Amino acid sequence: MQYSKKVLDHFTRPHNQGVIKNASGVGMVGNPVCGDLMKIYIKVKQDKEKGDVIKDIKFETLGCASAIATSSMVTDLAMGKTIEQALKITRNDVADALEGLPPIKMHCSNLADEALHEAIKDYQSKLTN
């Protein structure tokens, strides 16, 4: 299986790995078939001009190299984005930013964007309560 240099970089030196205490939103997803588990934490701040902006984002992932790399990349893609912009991040955006994934590992990028979207949904649910 061939991984791009970007995948290997994000796997061996993941960006934004860790936990955010008192996170604005937390999303957790998993794939029972492969055993990958991802948890994404977001800290959202109100910006007068932009609205709700992701000011900090971290992840914890238990899984293969692709799962860790996609978690790392989705945090890079979402950092500094508005909630609306972050909700538009897709599995293809994650895979493209990593310069591709082996076809058998594409499900990992799907988990990464799902975990981000779940964290945003968690944040939004707290606003309505």
C-alpha cells in the first residue's frame, strides 16, 4: 500500500493532537469493521464580522495510519473556519489535501469529516438548549 508523503507526515507528526477541556463541541465516530475510533474537540469563539469561528481544534484517534493522518488533516482544514465553512468540508477535501489515500483506506477520510460534523452538531445543540 502506497501512502503519499503528506499522509506519512501527518501520521508520524500529527497536528492538533490532544484534548480541549471545556470544548464547545465534541464529536465521536467509529467504524466497527476496521476498529478506527475518532474524537474531535472544537473551541468556538464569536467573531463580530464572521460569526462562529473554530479557534481551536484537537483530536484523539485510535486507528491505522490513514485514520490518524485524516484526523490530523481535518483539524488543519477546519482551524480558523466559520462553522458554516467547516460543515462544507468533505471526505474528498480531506483525501485531496493529503494528496490521496489508497482506495481501501478512503473510509478513514469519511470518518474524519463525520467526526468534525458531529462536533459541530454537538456545539449547535448546546446553543438551542
